[in-house]
Amino acid sequence: MTSTSTAPRTPATATPVAKVDGLRGGHLPSWSPWAVLGGAAGLSAALFGIIALGGGGAFNIAGWAVVTAIIYLILITVLSTIIEGRRKGVDRLVTGIVVTAFAIAMVPLVSVAVTVVTNGINGITPEFFTSSMRNVVGEGGGALHAIVGTLMITLAAAVISIPIGIFTAIYLIEYGAGNRMARAITFLVDVMTGIPSIVAGLFAYALFALIFGPGIRMGIMGAIALSVLMIPVVVRSTEEMLRLVPNELREASYALGVPKWLTISKVVLPTAVAGITTGVMLSISRVIGETAPLLLTAGVATSVNYDLFNGRMSTLPVFAYSQYMNQGIPASAFIDRAWGAALVLIVIVMVLNLVARLVAKVFSPKLGR
């Protein structure tokens, strides 16, 4: 008895279908978006040229970019729909919108960075980092006192805020478990997240004024004002990072007989250390450029002050503000110092973020064997 195969047979008349690349195959080549973008830029430039020739005004870069984006989205969508189909056309439209939104978001960042570097480089001299503004009324002087004040006040605020924020987040996630106290703390943290910075400065000033009397100005007052702004950011970021730690890790540690506090310190926190570090640096970046609360609490100074608990202490944001608002003769010297302080502040924030990334990379759990 012979067995017959039940596998379907290919008809003799069937011919293999060859996959054809390019326009005939229903797929735009990889260079087509760039070609469409170039064409859209040319059409937009021609349109603005015609408007300028007709007396409609000078060429506008921002308007040209917007019109180019609109023309590009229309052209790439229509072209893709005709050649690749409706679904691919919609996909290219949404992709173009996302890329356009990203480019729009990058415009102010790039503009601020270029403006600060271009204007601030004129004020960066060796004297800027080695001298203060004591007895300086015109050219010369530097921002040493402001740099020292910024680092000391921010460090003090971090020392106050980071332990409080991390321990609060640990309580909310590991111990609170949705009880009334945890809900009340979460509500207060959410409220504190949205308070204006000037309110934090008024709180610190009122607190110290009740103890030492009105008119008091100290660096520690500025640190406390900044810590009011930092704590909610640290709490919320740490809370979200702790939520991402799998419960299986906690249960495995408990199964080995490890107590809860040791599980948190040896398992949970090391697993979330990268995200926690990022949140801490975000909170520091949030407050290091504040001006209003420090004007009320730390005040304005022209000399270097290394004592947080005695006397006024200047910071880079306050120094830049005072230099720009109280210009003397020559005015260019004051403006250069203000832009120089802004540039140094940006560099400090960048360095802190690089350090945070290095710390997160070193202390994050290793996944390799």
C-alpha cells in the first residue's frame, strides 16, 4: 500500500514573484525624505522671495522654517500615500510631526546655549576666577565670591534635602503602603512641587527673622530656601524609581531571612541608584539657578564669605542679576561679567550632570556574570 502526500502542490503555471526595490516595489528609497525636505526648503525660500519682491517684508528665518516644515509634511504624506499606501503615508506623517516637534523643542535650548557662550566668553578671564568685586566699581574684578557662594549654598541645600527626600520616598513605598500618613505626605509633596520659588525664600526669611530679628541675611538661609524647592523633586523622583524595582527581588531577599531595612539598603536602593542619582541632579539643577529666594535670604555681597552662618553670601545668579541691573561705567564691563557668570553657571550644571552619570554607572548593579 502506497501513501500519498497531502502537501499542496504548486501549480505548473505559477511563477515566482520577485521583490523589486525602489519606486516600482511600493517603497520610497532611503534618500527620499531628504530630497523632499530639500525641495520643501527651496519652495519655501522661493515663496518668501516672491513675497519680499512684492513688498511684503524681509526674509524671516523662523517663518521660512515653519513653512518648510508644513510643505515637507504635505509632500511626504502625499507621495508616500500614492506609492506606499495609506498606512505608510500616515506613518510618515506622524514621524514627520514628531521630528518637527523635537526640532522646535531644541530651538530654545540651542539658542540659549549659543547666546550664553557667545556673550559670556568675553567676560571669562583669569581674573574672573581669582578675584571678587570688593572695592571694584568699574572694569576688573571677578566672580570668585559668587562661585564660592553658589557651591557652598547648593552643597548645604543638597545635604539637607537629599537624606530627607530619599527617606521620605522609602517610607512612602516600603512602609506607608497607602495609609493615611502616606497619602497626606504625598499630597503635601505635590503641593510643594508647585510652589513659587519666592514663597520658599519668604518662608526661610520669616523663619530666621522670628529667631534673629528682621534684616538678617545668611548663606544658610538661602540653603534652607533652596531645600524647600529640592525636597519635593527628590521625593517624587526617588519614589518613582523605587516603584520600578521588581517585588521579586524583595521577596527573594526576605526568603533568605534578610531583614527589611537591610533589604532596602542592599537590594532596593542599589537597584534604583541610577534613577535616584538622576533625580537628585535634576533637583540640584532646579535650584542652582534660582535668584529670587537668594536675594531675600543670602543677599548681595562683594567679598568672599566661607561662613554659611555669618554674613551675606553672593551666588552666581544673584551676581549676574546685580551686574546687569546696576550697570556702572563702563557698562560693557558689567554686562560681560553678567554673561560670564551665566556661562560659568551652565558649565557647573553640566559638570554636575556628568558626575551624576559617572556615579550612576559605577554604582548601578552589574548585569554581567
